Amino acid sequence: MTVTLKDVARVARISHQSVSQILKDGPTARRFNQATRARVRQAATALGYRPNTQAQAVRSGGNRTIGLLVDPEPQRSALDPRMLAPLMTLTERRQQHLMIARLPDDQLLDGEALPALLTRVYAAGLLVNYHSGPCAPLAVALRQYRIPAVWLNNDLAHDACHPDETGAARDLTTHLLAQGARSAMWVDPWFLAAGWPTTHFSRTARYEGYRQAMTAAGLAPILVTMPRLPSDQHIEDLLRAALVALPRPCAVLGSLSPQEMDLRLRCAHNGRTPDGVWIGSITSLPEPTRGTPYAAMEIPWPALVEAALDMLAVKLNAPEVALPSRVIPAVFHALR
């Protein structure tokens, strides 16, 4: 049964006109004292009221807008163009509209302002592209106010879609070892860097997949990283020093694209790629190198976006249901 403003007003012991002003959090809401505003919000939460005039439009099919929430800080809410392109294509195909909204951290952490902020996003449902920062309070608010939402590229246990990062790194490493690589190292100069702004789960998940494959092959994992933020010269020095001790052929794996890894290897070795080195890359764009053999796991953005939109279609009808998160396999490109 639909909860109305009058239902909230009855529980909060205040007029429904006042409830409307408080839940909209407009300028007139501030004429009510904090205790009254808190009482109204508590009543709305207890009743499961979604303080959004778009709720009826969603249920009747009148609002076909999907909101994409991103953080103004790009390092914490990376919006890969290869994810955005299929998202635009698929929403158009489904006769939906896509709207992008940026919500700053200070507003997300404001427990009183957050519900009104979210419900001002003129959308039937939300795709949340937050990877770090205030994910926890945002997730709580979305559940509490029954706002249909699915998280993109986040490893939450429910209501999320993300690539199989661990499986991608494990299968890529296993493939290169099976092709004859006698050893393999994982290159992530930022893995231990103090102050690095992103804590995206893929950083540790990919290394874990590589470690599993190396352990299964009876080899010791080799992590090439730095304890501080590196420069380009630092990265090239790291590669040069690490390759000296590896038997050939060997594999150099990481999250850089094959072309960028090839370029860094060449810069580290006087303009040429050292003999007997193969590249393994987990990337959004597995573009070819200048002749260096490489294999790649491509991030499955189209499949991930489609799965997220399918989940969101379910959430639109049942926002209170916690859906198991979906893990999407990467697209494999064999050694070439």
C-alpha cells in the first residue's frame, strides 16, 4: 500500500503541508525547529515513505530517467568512457533517459540533508558510480529511503555489479605461464603508495588473482611497487631493476594497457623492449603493442552495464529487496 504525505503527517502529528515542506528541504523547511524536522523524517523512514514526487511516475511508467551518481573527485569515481558509451546506448535502446549528477562528499555525509538531496535527483532509479569515500552512509540512505539503486564497479555484497577482477588476473597469469613464461611479476607502482587517493577494490583483487596463479604453479609472487607516489622515472627504474633477475621468457603483468606497458618497458631499456618479455594486461582497451607479445583481459563494460540495468529494473518495482551482486567475467585476449 502506498504511503502518502498524510500518513506521515498523522504519525508525526503535524499537517501534511508542513511535512511536504520539511521533506523537500527547501528554504521554508528551516522555519521548523530541528526536533520537528527530525520527527517528520523519522516518521517517513518508519513508514517507508519515499519523499519524492516522482514515485507515482515511476510506478505508472511516466518517468523513464536513470540517474548516474558520480563523485566530483574523479579518482574516487572514475567514469570510464568505455563504460559510459554502452550505458548511453543501452538506455536509449530501452527508451530511457540518462542523467548524470555529482554529489559532493560534505552533502553525502550530512544525515539531514542527504535524503532531500537524493530525492531531488529527477530519476526513476539510480546507478551509483562511487568507489570510495562516503559509500557507507550513501548505501544506508538509499536503503532507508527505499530509493531504487544499483552500484557500478563496486564489490558490495548486494545491489552491485563489478568485473571479476580476481578471476581475470588469475586466468591471465595462468595463460602466460602455460605459454612458457618461466616467471611473472605484477607491476603496480601505486600499490603501497602512501596518500594514493583511490582505494578501489580492484587493486588488491587483481594482485590476489595473480598471487593465486603463481602459488598454484609453485612460483613466488613478485610485486613491483613503491612505498610513495612514483614518477615516470621511478616506474622505469623499477622495471629495469626487476627484470634483471627474472629468467626468460618472463611475463610482466599489471593494470596498464598493453601499449602503455610496452612504452614503459622501452623507456626503461634504451628505446627497445627487452628480449623474452611478454605483457599481460587487465585493461578497458587492449590496443596492440609495437610488436611485443601480449595477452589481455578486457573489462566487460557492455555486459556489466546491461546487468546493472537489469538489476535496476527489478529494484524499481521492489526497492526494498536486496539483490545479490553480480560478478561479470572479463573478455579474454590470448597471447599474440
